[in-house]
Amino acid sequence: MEPMMRPPLGGDAPAVEDQEDGFEAGAPDPGRFLNRELQWLAFNRRVLEEARRESHPLLERVKFEAIFASNLAEFFLIRFSGVHRQIIRGVAVPSPDGRTPAEQIGLLREAILPDLAEHRRCWNDDLLPRLRDEGISVEEFGGLGEMERRELHAVFEREIFPVLTPQAVDPGRPFPHISSGSLNLLVALRDEKGSERYARIKLPKVFPRFFPVPRVAEVPVAPHVRRFVWLEDVVSASLSTLFPGYLVEQAYPFQVLRDADLEIQEDEAPDLLATVAEGVEQRHFGVPVAILIHESTPSHIVRFLADHLELRPYQIFPVDGRVCMGDLMELYALDRRELKDAPFTPALPKDLAAGDSFADVLRRRDQILFHPYDSFSPVVDFLTWAARDPQVLAIKMTLYRVGHNSPVVEALMDARHHGKQVAAMVELKARFDEQNNIVWARALERVGVHVVYGLVGLKVHAKMCLVVRREPGGIRKYVHLGTGNYNPSTAGIYSDMGLFTADEDIGEDVASLFNVITGYARQKSYRKLLVAPGTLRRDVLERIDREVGRHRDFGDGYLAFKMNALVDPECIDALYRASQAGVRIDLQVRGMCCLRPGVPGLSETITVTSIVGRFLEHVRMYYFRAGGGAREELFLGSADLMERNLDRRVEVLFPVQDPALRRVLVDEVLKVHLEDTSRARLLSADGSYVPRRPREGEAAVHAQRRMLENRGIWHLAAGETERHGA
């Protein structure tokens, strides 16, 4: 299949490459903008702070430690590598905060090293002893009893030894390829002549990182106690078996991270699926961008690795502890429910639980789902209903990240078995999900689904599902639009919203947008949706300016946005102008925020908070007061205020039109999150974050807990007062 050419999606979009190395617009000004990469690290630092928060159950704290490590690895793969790539290419253009790539790389290193040290302290000094107290003991190999070490050596010879492949490094056997993210040992050896030799061992993922310590009669252990030892220690203690005839001096663990940004020449690709599949394979061979290695490693060993990997000094990160700490998720997976967050039963809208068809329900009233507080099952039920309803003619859907064993994809296949016309836009360029999406794209094609999997120069990030149904009054369209992916697994972790509607205008907009995505269509405007690239940027900026006019006339201008990232210079400058005009602005930005709040004469009326908690804040909400009442607007959708979202992705913001529903979402969801004083951090003008505390005499507001306690409140129809679903 040939990739589709870039379509006009609502205005003329600029032809900009889909790269994420930095801004391309706006004059550099350190007084107006915070550094994007440093703000990303600041977000990950907030994740690490949750690992230290004693109010979390113990294994949840371990989970945050693991997430911090995994996030940092991804930062090296994408963001650090992007800045490094600019340096290699000789790019000297400053970012919007006025820093060159060379200046940025130094600042990133200065920020990462203390974070790694704090990560180590949190694990060693806090979590490790507490886990031991709870019967989960991660031991040092040397501290085990003699019989335990013998048993582990026997396990090594029986199970691990046959799998390992030692790779010598000498003139006849060149330095091997080190796969990105893998855990490795560099083994220093001496031959019979006393000459130093080196070998590399990759520790395969087929073995657990936390290796169970065998129970032996000589060491009495309580039945409930689980004891583990690090896999690399088990291997290191048995190296003489791998290298007979050599003296093993030492083994040095290390991790290499490679540039993972795929560079695909889409315009020249005859088959986008095959091209992306090839690119995914090449990701393992990206340029090394960093090495993590214990700080006690001798300098000549570090030089040996750096020389063979062609690393510069700023790419070497000494660690006072273990590497590959994302593996802590193995401990989180232990069946110790009392050490994790209490489970809860997601709510279900009573209208959808009554057994009526979706057609009947949605003709009466729009429905909102707020995951994970609401069940994801209605989304699957919507597709199942559409697949089996004899009056349904067609289903069209976008798929970005759907996960493994997807009931959503299964429902689309079922629809084909029932003779429905089914079209799916499977985004092959969803970073780190490319391989999974290739598998699903091929599976859907095999059952006869019309699969589109490429738009040149654009990613399709919008979350849309369209059901076309024949009814007595004619053809009717039923739509689901969301802020998050059609993935039941992440729907239990990420906070996202979805809208079910039978609104005719929205149905026409979605149908038109699908025609643009799958075929050749020139859609310059839409009735109710804000669509990127093209109109979304303009529409958001116009609404910000409208709020300025409202404030000038009546003095009550107000904007409230909740999103994942705010980095687009043009949008930031528009918010600055609104603040200078006196408009009050509340922003909640989970991750990167390049806007400086509270700067006199620039952003005095802007407050920025960030929530990191049990659930990952992922919903995007954009509220424009415009005088309130019928003129106020609330949009939900897939787009953050980033250049990539506004100009290089297909995105949708959709309105919440039901006044009662809009009011409850603003008052009971958006406002509560903005007022959080339990998990929220307040962004300062210098880019630092401080915990937001309640005023004296006020009770703390815990937004996520409030959502759990009141889940289902957003399902209430106008005039109802009861709460349900809790």
C-alpha cells in the first residue's frame, strides 16, 4: 500500500518535518521561555518524589522508582539524543530559551547526575530496608550463606550457563554490538602470560533480574519471606565456569542507550508498512548516546568502553548503584496486595448499564466516560453493538496505541465477520508501538478491514470512532471521541475522557475527517471540531484573544487549561498577552511547561500546577469562560499545546455541548484538579516546582481521591442530585 500524501485538514498546514528536537518558531528569549528538556527532567523528578512519599503503599513507591528509571532511559533515547544529534550536525541555533545545543547538553548532564544519586538513595536507604521488613528481601550475593551460594551456582550451571554467550574482544573478534537498554557485564581477565583480556556478556531478559534465593535447610526462613539476589551477581560469582583457564579479575555492569528516533524518508517510501518495519529493526543499531556505569569502575575500563562506543565525556554517566532499574517492576508484580493501592470498581453510566442499544441512549443524551474512574467496557460494548446490530452499515476508527490482546481490534474483526464495512487508520509511527501496530494492521487486513497506515509527514493522533447506521429517518452517525488511546490496559492507569454522541454536526465532521485521512479530500473547515493541522492552532489563539476582549469589556476573563505539555511559543505568547490584559489563567500541565508563570509585567495572573499521583494525568481540557452561560466553551481532545500536535499531527478537540454535563465537568473535575493541594506542585518562574499546600484552616484537596470517591457524578442528568457508582 502506498502512503497517502499530506492532506489539507482544515487550512494550509506548514510543511514541517516530524522531529521533536526543539522549537522552530519564536525568537529566542530566556526571559519568556523555560527550557523544554530541563522541564522534562523536572517532571521525572516529581515522579521520583512520589517514590519518597510515605503515604503511598510500599510497592507503589517501588513502582514510582521503576517508572523514574524507565522514563530516564526514554529521555536518553529521544530527548538527550536529539540534542546530541544537533551537536554532531553542528547546529548552533539556540532554543527559545536562548541556549545552544552545546549549552543544553551541559545543563542536562548537571540535572541528571543529582537525580541518579537521589534515585540510588531512595532505593538503598529507604525502600530496600522497608521491603526487608515486609518480607521482601533483595540480598547481596556475598551476604548469602555458603549452601545458598552453592545452590545458586548449581542453578547457574544448569539453567543460565547454556544461554549466555561470552563475546571476546581481540584483534580477531571486534567489539560486539551492544543493544540499547540491555544489561551487560564487561569482564576483565588475565591469560596465562598475565595479559589483560576483555569479554562482554549480555544478560538476557529470559531470566528475572531479581533471582529467587533457593531455600536450604541450613538457613531457616519464614514461609512468607521472599528472598532475591541480583542476576548480575549470580553470573559474576560463576564467571570462572565461563572462562576456564583465565583469571577473572572483575566484572563491570553497564547499560548503553542508543538514539531511538526513527528517521524515515516517507516521501520516498513505496510501502510505508515495510519501511517502518525496517526502521524498527534499525532502532537497535542507533548511534550510542549514553552509557550508565558504576562510579567505581576503573578509568581505563570506562575509556575502553567509551572508545569502542565512540562516546564523548558528556555521554558517560557514573552511577553509585545498579543500572537498568526499570526492572524494579518485577518486585511490584509480586502478589502482595496489602502493599499496593486498594482496588476499586470503576463506575458505569446508568444509561449504558440499562441494556438499551447505544442508538437509543445517544439519541437521548451525550455520554461521558472518565477513565480509570469509569469502566472502559462501554467502549468495547459500543464496538460490539455496532458489529452485531443489523442496521449498522460501517465502522471507521483510528488506532494509535491499542496494546496486546486488544478487545478493540477483536471487535473490529468481528464486525467484518458480520459483514460490516470497516476502515481502520493504524498509526505505524506511534513511537515504541510500531511493531505491535504492524502486527495488528496485518491481522486486520487479513479479515478484510480497509487499513490505512500512513500519512506522509503526519501522525494521526486523534482518537475517533464513527458508526454509520441505517434508521427509519435515514442514515445516522454515532461517534466516540477521546483524549486517550483505545487501550483497556492504559485506561486503568491513565486519566482520560471519552464522549459518546449522536450530534449530527459532530458526526458530519468526523465523517469528513475520515475521508481526508483515508482518501483525497480538501476539507477547509469543520462545523464543531477543532482539527489539526490547520484550524486548531488558529481556533485556540482566537479564543484566547476573545477572552482578552471579554475581560476588557467586563473584567471577568478566565481561562483554565489542563494538558500534558505546554511548549508552543505562539500559544505561550498568546497566554502572556492575555495575562498582561488582566485575564486570570489557571493551567495544569503534567509534564513539560515552558511558560514562566508569575513574572511581573508578563504573566502575573497565570498559575501553573502539575499533579503526579496514583494515576497518570492524561486528559486534555480547555475551558474558555467568554462570559459564562451559553457562551462558555469546554473542549476535550487529543492535542497538547505543542508544535508537533498543532502542526505535524492529526488532532481533534471536541466540544462538550450539554450545558449540565459541561457544568459538572468544569465544577466537579477541572476545578477540583486545579485546586489540588495534596499532590499538586506549583511551578515557579525559575522553572522549579514546590508542593502546593492548603491555606491555614483549609482541608487538603486530593483530586484523584475525590474522583474515586465521587466517581459517576459526571453521569448525572440535569436536575439530578443523587450520586452513583461509588
